[in-house]
Amino acid sequence: MSKSLLSLIKPPNKLKPKPQTSSLYFSLDPHIKRLVEDIFEILKTHHSQWEDSLETRFSDEDIVISDITPLVLERIHNVDLGLKFFDWVSQRQSWCRPDSLAYSSLLKILAQSKRFSEVETVLENMQIENILPTHESFEVLIRVYSDSGLIDKALKFYSSVVKLHCSFPNVFACNALLNGLINYRRIDVARQVYDEMLRRNSDENKCVDNYSTCIMVKGLCRLGKVEEGRKLIENRWGADCIPNIIFYNTLIDGYCKKGEVRRAFSLFQQLKLKGFLPTLVTYGAIVNGFCKDGDFEVIYKLLSEMKTRGLAVNVQVYNSIIDAQCKHGSVVEAIEILKGMIGRGSEPDIITYNTLICALCNKGKVMEACDLLGQALKRGLVPNKFTCTPLIIGYCRKGEMVKASDIFIAMMETGHKPDLVTYGALVHGLVVAGEVDVALTILGKMVEKGVSPDAGIYNVLMSGLCKKGRFPAAKQLLVEMLEMNILPDAFVYATMVDGFVRHGDIGEAEKLFEFMLENNIEPDVVGYNAMIKGFCKFGMMKSAVSCIEKMLEKRLCPDKFTYSTVIDGYIKLNDMDGALRVFRHMVDGKCKPNVVTGCCSTDGIQELQLIVPFLFAFELQVAVNYSVLLDQYIHHGILSEASSILHSLVEEDKSDDFGMSNAEANDIRYSVN
């Protein structure tokens, strides 16, 4: 209601008693009906003298205007006309001002028009005038507010009607409230309302029906509480509640969504034994359940059963089967199903084609996916973002960025808004192709279009910039992320740290790593490894070891890369004591780094001779280590050591660790000697 109109609806100082008239008489009398129609016609004309016309029309009538107001408001479906008439009535003499029926009629048309703020204003005025809304108007408010998602308000009206009228809202209002509560996952409150409906239910006052129970069962099934829902139905079975197929459908769907397909199928068999005929909805739910299990033998039996019963398989059922075939790797079979459904006269929709296009693109068969897109277009189907995004991803993976960009542009031109996944695929593809600047342009466009980039997109861009040595731009992106309240994850920081390390800027890498810790972003093993690699690269071994200690404090287990990097760092500094110290620590932690490779990379044959005893002592006979050891010893002419290793392999039966028999190892050993 407009403020100007509402301001005129004020409580009177004194209310005079008004003449008693019968609204029921009005509703039946043809003369009154004619009067209502005349008022309606006057209001519709919108001419400037409409108030005078109303005065003239009422001048010869011995009728209290407020008594006819509810009838006029119920006749008027235009809320603004209703407000205009109500405002005119409100300015009459106090004894003919709007009463409870008139106010309640206004409440109903305002609520049905979703004019909620004006409903609140009218309720405030009614409270000031000590006028109580009718029971029926409360029911309308409960229904409309529930359907509109204003659940707390609907609950308030529910409580008010019980408190003020000492009676219960009708079953339609209660069901609307139940449905709203279930849709907003407020199952506990819904259960309270439902239990109260059951308590108040009687032969004279029907407060609960089968639909009420179905709503509750649906809500319980959504939460996976299918057995509780089943018990709810069984508790109501009797004269007041006869089981029907809708109950069975709800439970079967609940079991299937919970993954208990066999229980769903058992119930499916029971309903047939009890004389119920499964509907298309029943078959759809059970087929969808078996699709998740990939049990196509049962699925095709169910389809045959549907055909025998004369039920046409609809596109939704076909889509479930096609999706299941694709997810279980049978794209060829899925395409055959498409051909079969078309042959049987069932028209595929865009979801059908989207499923197949996505599956083909995931397998790298982008050309076949494009062929299917052509078929969809010929059938008059309109592609959407779920059609285009897999194709964009597919072309990006193949490095065909021109085609990916063409689809992206076509998608935009046809009015389909790319989402985060679409933008992410294109950005990733462009970065991989080395087109970082174009990828940055796409980033700007997506922000303009109101699509917020996530940490993944920023990570890809920063990685691309770091690889090109463009660290100021990468740092700027990090600042931009923080300004947009997009919290970088540990992997983003690890990417940046690794980039600075690769380009020799250990200072910036360390600053960034410390910044991450200060902002309570805990690095994972990859993040610590990036920083450790930097310290080792610049000979900062104390800092590297300190990083390992921090990892252990955070209960992060250093991996092979961690230890190998630190050992290699010590070896490059010719600090074998340090290398062996870390090696012992590594062995205590049950980790097996490729230490030999680290030694050989520095041509440290003497260091190898120091490490070999530890390899045997700690039983770290890994095939790759022995292979590298043998190659290095033979290459440097240290044949006695090579012979010793081969002897150990034969003695401990380890020769097959790298593809040779004991006999072959002996042969090589004798040749070396």
C-alpha cells in the first residue's frame, strides 16, 4: 500500500455503533451484486470524478458502505484499485469505516499480490484499531508467505491464528507451511507442526491429510531418514490414511537417492504384490537408482516391463540411462541408446546431447562431440553453457585455442552467460598455450560480467606469469585477490614461492612465505618443499632444516622430495656430515629418498662410497638406487664396489628388483671381476 493511502487509514477517536446488516444477504441478493459490479466499473474508468460517481451511486442505497467493502475487494483482482476503494471507504464517517471483514479482504488481495510490506502496514493499523484479522485471512497469509519462502513470518501467523482464534488453520494452510519448512531444511520445526496437526485431527476437523504425510516423508527422505519416513506412513495407515502409489514413489526415490537400491527394488516388488500399479514416476525413480549402480541388466528388464504395460519411456528416463552409460565408460552404448530412443519416437532434449557431448570431450573425441552438436541444432535444440563448456575444455586440452575461443564468443553472442567453469577452462587453456596476456584479458572480462574468479583461476595465471619471469604482474594479481576478498589457498602461495625461487629471487620467496604464515594460511608439503628448494639452492641449509622442523611441528610428514632436496643441498656444499645426518633422520621417519641420484647428479662418486653402507644397513635396496650405483661405479672404473653390490644382490635375492635373475647377476659379477 502506498504511504499516501495508508496515512489516511487512521484509527477513529470514537466508534459509533453501526447498523446491523447481513453480509450473507448481500452475497445472495441480485441487487447487491449489481451494486458491486457498478462500483467495480466506476473504479476501472480511472476518470477524475470517480469519487463523485461513487457518492452518487451510494446516495440512493440504504446500505452501510463498510459492509459491502469485502464483496467489492473480493471482486477486484487489481490490488491498486482495491487500495483506492479501501482508502475512499476509510475516509467515510466513523460508523461506516472498514471492519474486520473489510480489512481481512484487503489483507488477502495484498498478500496474493506479494505486497508484503503493505500487508505489514495494514496489520499494524488493525492492531491500533483493535481489529482482529479473520481466521480465513490468516490462512491466506500462511499459504502465501510459506510459498514465498518467508517461513518465519508464516510461522508467526500460524501461532497467531491458534492464539487469537483458538482454532487451527485448515489443512491447506498447514500443508503450505510444512512444504515451506521442508524446502528450507527446517525438518525439526516441520515435525513439530505435523505432530500438532495429528493431535488436533478429528472426524469433525480434518487437520491432516495424505499430502501432509507425503510432505514430511519427502523431507525425511531428503535427509536420508527413509526408515523414519516409512514409519510415519505406517503410523497413519487405517481408515484415515489409505496407502497410495505416491507414498511408495516417495519412499522408493528416497531409498535410491540414499544408495539403497536393493531396498527400493524390494519395495517396488511389494507394491505390485499389493495391487498397486507402478507409474512412470515409480519406474523413473527405480531406473535412476540402478543407473547409479550401473546395473544395466536390471534397467533393461524394467524398460521391457514398462513397454509391456504400455508406459512410454520418457526423455528423463532415457537421460538417466545415457548419463549412467557415460559415467561407466560406455559412451558408444550411450550413443546407441540415443539412436534407439529417436527410432522409438522419443525426442531427445538438450540435456541428452549435453551428456553425450561432455562424455566425448572427456575422452578427447571433440570432433564427434561437434557432430552431435550439429545433430542437436538440426533438431531445433538450443545449446546452452552446459553444451559449450565441455567443447571449450576439449579444444583447450588439444591446444586448439582458436576453436575454443570461437565457441566461447558464439556462446556469449547467443545470450548464454559463461560461468566460472567456462572461464576457468579458457584461462587455463590460454596459459598453457603461452597466451598469458589474452588470459588476463579474459580475467578482466569475467569480472566485468559479474563472475568472480576463484583461487584456481588466479593460481593458473600467476603460474603462467611466473614461468615467463613476470613477477611484478604475478604479485599484482596476488594483491588483487586480497582486495577482492578472494583468499589465496596454500597452493597459490606455493606457486608464487616456486616461481621466485626458479628465477633466483630468494628474498621475495621468503617474504611471501612468511606473509602466508602470518596470515594463518598453513602451507602443505608442496608449499614447504618449494621454500626448502629455494633455501637449498642458495646454500641456506640452516633455514632449510628449520623448515623441516616447522613441518614436523605442524604434523606434516616430509616426503622424498623434501629429504632428497636437503641431502642434495648438503652434497653440493660438500657437507657429507650434514647429508648423512639428514639421511639418518629420513630413515627414522621411514622415508626413502633417491639419495643416490642426488650424489650422482653432482658426480660425487666418493660420497656414494660413504652412503652405500647406510643403504644396506637400513635395507633401502631400491632398484633405481642399485641401478644408478652400478652405472656410476662401472663408469668410474671402481669395479670392486660394483662386484660387491652385485654379490649383495645375489646373497639377498634382490636381483629381480631391477629385472635380472640371480644367474644374470652372477654372470655380470664374474665379467666385472
